[in-house]
Amino acid sequence: MIDRQLALTLEKRLKRFPILTLTGPRQSGKSTLLRNYFPEYAYVNLERPDYRHLIMNDPIGFLRSQEKGVIFNERAYISIFGRQDKHKPPFPV
């Protein structure tokens, strides 16, 4: 029930705003909710070094290559969206 209510809220917000952020405690179902309700969106897990490298080298090109929206998971692994939160270098050393 809560998932459905939240999904409806997200859909309404997406009509007004091009970018949304969904935050919450770890392992609470945020990614699952987004992937289930927006299956047409690309899913990018930023824990993967190959995705981080691609986005860091050409962020605008990456975003333009997406036909629909993008779900970014583990945003804290990349600093392009703000400060880097994880205590790890952006790329393997």
C-alpha cells in the first residue's frame, strides 16, 4: 500500500520536475520500488566502476544517450552529483 502511494506521488512529481531524489534507510526497498514502477528507465548502479568511469568521462553524453529516465543507485559512489560520500576513491587504485 505504501509503495503504491509513493509511486503515485513520484509519478505526479515527475510531471513537474525532471529530476527526483528518493532517500531513505538502507535496505528499505527504494531501488526495488523505482525499478518496479519505472521499468522503462535505465538502471545504473554506481557501485560498478565501469558505470562510474563512463559517467565521469562524459556525463552529458551519457544522459543524452538515455531515451527515458535513469535510476541512479548508490549515488554516494560518485562525486559528479555533489560531494563524494563514500570513503573510497572514485576509481579503483
